[in-house]
Amino acid sequence: MESLSLYSKLLKAPKDAPVFLSANLEANFILKAYHFGLFPWTSKPVAWWCPDPRCVLYPDKIHIQKNMKKFINLYQIRLDYDFLKLISLCRDERSRSWIDDEFITIYHQLFTQGYAHSLELYENNELIGGIYGLILGKVFFGESMVSLRKNASKIAMIKLCALLKPYDFIIDCQVYNRHLEFMGAQNITRKEFLNILQEKTHQKSGFESFKALIKSDEA
């Protein structure tokens, strides 16, 4: 009954404004919040959002430009190899970022618990980009991506889609932008998104571990 009540309240929540504020982040609360489509977007205080519409990407709908094919295998891929370094890079490359020390600490905790994951790109063993997020069931909740080389963030998304496509995943991109749309992402209503979460977050991922989807030293 509590879940149904929260679901009903979220359907009536602001479409383009925080649903509520909290003083700080807590790992256990984050997991509960993601199940209901909520995500933190600022810190001190933490603003929790559940926008309508919601931007999502189905891995089998990824759009790969013809000129991208020569870049796809340019960089080495590693999964969950150095999550802390990638999330720190995401913070450092944004002049105004919600990713502060508390955020990094909590999401690294979620990484050690097996919920947060990273797809990292390397050039000559130097981290040059990637994407990180949370996996709950068959949903990858994308949090942030970063690129220090040409097309690195695009390649990260293409590779993520290739890895998750066989397992009937959906990728939560949170908020629309033209870059995501160009890659195949689409807006759906909040109601549709919440209905998808009710089903997919309670399914098994289909794989033993995210890291096992590819052997980093063979990428």
C-alpha cells in the first residue's frame, strides 16, 4: 500500500522541479529512491527529481553514425576497473557539478555493494572517458559520462548498449538533450517510465556480474 501511495504522489509531482529536498545522501535511501524513478541532482541540500517526460534509451535503438565506426574500437574498455577514478573525473571535468565529496563517497559505497558500475575507456592505459550508473534489475540508471578524447562518451554509450542489449535492459538517461536524442534516446511519459520500473527493477539482470560481461584485459 505504501508503494502504491508513493506511486500516486509521484504521478502528481512537479514535472520540471524537485519533488523534495533532503539534508544529505544515504546509500540505502538512494536504492529505494531509484526504484521509484527519483534521482539526486544537487547537493546541500540534495534535490530529488522525477521529471516528466523522462529520457530513456533502449539498447537495440542506439544510433551509430557511419563515421563513428572507425572510432568504436579505438580505445580499450574496462568494466568496474577504477570506479572511483571515473566518478572523480566526471566531477573534475564539470565546472558546476553536483558531484561533490559526499556524492563520491556514497556512490563508491554503492559500487562496493555491487549496485554502482562503470564502463571506462583507456588510451595507452590512461583513463580518457566513460560512463557510470546504477543497475537495479534490468535498468541501468545512467548518472554521468565524461570524455577527454574525441567521441569517447559516444563510444562508451555504444559499448554499454552492446553489452546490455542481449539482456533486455533499458537505460535511464534522466533528462533529454540533443546529444542523447541523436544517439537514439527518446522521451516517454513519467507514468510510462514508472510502470517500466515496477516491472524491470524486480527482474534479475540475467548476468552473473557487470564486470563479467567483458574481460577488461581482452577489450
